Amino acid sequence: MNARLTTGMAIMALALATGAFLSMEPPESGRSPDPDTRGTAAAKPSVSGTHADSLLRTKTRHREIPAENEARLREIEQGGVALNEIPDTLRFLESLPDDLKMRELRVSLIRQLAESDAPSAARLAEALPVGGARQECLNGVALVWSNQDLNQAVAWAKGLPEGDERNEVLRGVAYEAARTEPLVALNIAAGLPTSPENDALIQHSALQWATVSPKDAAEWAGKISDDALRDRALSNIATVWGESDPVAAAALAVSDIAPGRAQDDAVIGIVQRWAQSDPEAAARWVDSFPKGSLHVIAAENLAKLRPDRSR
């Protein structure tokens, strides 16, 4: 066999092998090229991470939900569920692939039932598997029940198993209580573990109380054992108190709040409010401060409100 024939056969074998390789399906674990760009230099950007997971869930959901279930799901989304059908509907939703829309539908149904029968809604929420959907449903019951019967809602929330789930539900009840029963909210907060979320609840509830009874709120806040939290709560109370009784608010700020950011905030808030109702009294109060950073801060804020006054 001559050299030219041998070379031609080798080239043909290489071409056949290359064509077979290009026609092979990639292994399942690999990333296949986009069919629109296979064999070209440019390729579509790949989808990864959370977005890829979201697309996969969407495709999976539509592939796994039979047509008859799709029709029922559309009916649920349009609000076509009677109260006595809610338990069966929740079980139906549990059988479908989990996604944000399913969670929103469950919470909506639980809250709908809670409007007319909060204890039944609570039992259905508690029967859900532990996780985000269950927490959201429990929170929904807490919101509705607290506005119907606060005492019953508190008792129910306290009866939940110890843990983060129970603490979050109790905080939800407390936030609702803070609008009308701030002392109830503060007592709930006092029984919860220390956390940034609980600190925020205490400050919020004390502030709500200060709008109706600042003296009582200040007395309660003054007993908080955490120094920093106590000063922040008293600062908020003093600021609100400055609207109705700046003299009492001023005494609270100077005598009960330790020097620092919380006291500075309280003094500034009081000066800003006092200067609107009695600027001369506000100025005399500021002039009574010992020379130092607090006096400077208060004087500067007063000057901004009274630019015509010579300091």
C-alpha cells in the first residue's frame, strides 16, 4: 500500500471518529451546550445558583401537576374556597410541589379561616410540617387572633412548643398588643430570650405606652436590667414625653439616662419639641447644662431652630 493511500485512509478515519464524538450526548453530570449554539464559537450564558433552582422548580411544578389539579389550583387562586373546604384545600396544596405561591395560598387560607374560627386555624397551622410555611401560617393566625381576643391569642402562643418558632409567634402577638395593650406586650417581651429582635420589641412597646402614659412607661423601663437597652427605651420615652410635658421629659433625660448617645438623642428630641411650644424655656434649660458635649449639642440644635437668637 503506497504512502498516499495510507495517508488518505488515516484522514478519513480521523474524520469519522470526530463526527461520532460530536454526535455523542454529553454525560448527565456534565454541562451540555445549548442546542442553538452547538458548534459555534459563542454560547449562551449559563444559569446557576438560586435563579437556576427557581427555574427548575417552576418547570418541575408544571410537569408534575396534572391538568385536573391545575384547574383546581386556578380556582383556589381566584378565591373560590368556602370555609368548610379549607382543611381539604390545605391538604391538596401540601400534595403539590412547594414554592412561594403555594406558601402564600396556604397563609391566605389559614388567615381566612382564622377570621371566623381562630382555634381551628391554629390547629391546622400546627399540623403543617415544621418549616417556613408552617411558621408563616402560625404568624398569620397570631395576627388575626390577637385583634379578636388578645388574651386567648397570648395563651395559645405561650402553649406552643419551646423554641424559635414559639418566640417568633409571641413577638407577633406582642406587636399587635402594643397598639392597645403595651404593658401586655412588654410582659411578653420580658419572658422571651434576649435578642436584637426582642430588644426592638421592647423599645417599640415602651414607645407606644409613652404616647398614652409616659410616666408609667418610664417607671417600667427604668427597671430593665440591661443598661444599654434601658437607656435606649428611656430615651424614646423622654422624646415622646417632650410633646406633652417637656419639663418632666427633661428631668427624665438628665437624671435617669446615662451620659452617651441615648442621652444626647433624648435631649435633642426634647429641645426640638420644646422650642416649638416655648423657645425661651427651652433656651433656659439648655443654658443650665454644665459646659461639655451635651451643652454643645443641645445649643447647636436650639440655634438651628432659632437662627435669629444670638448665643
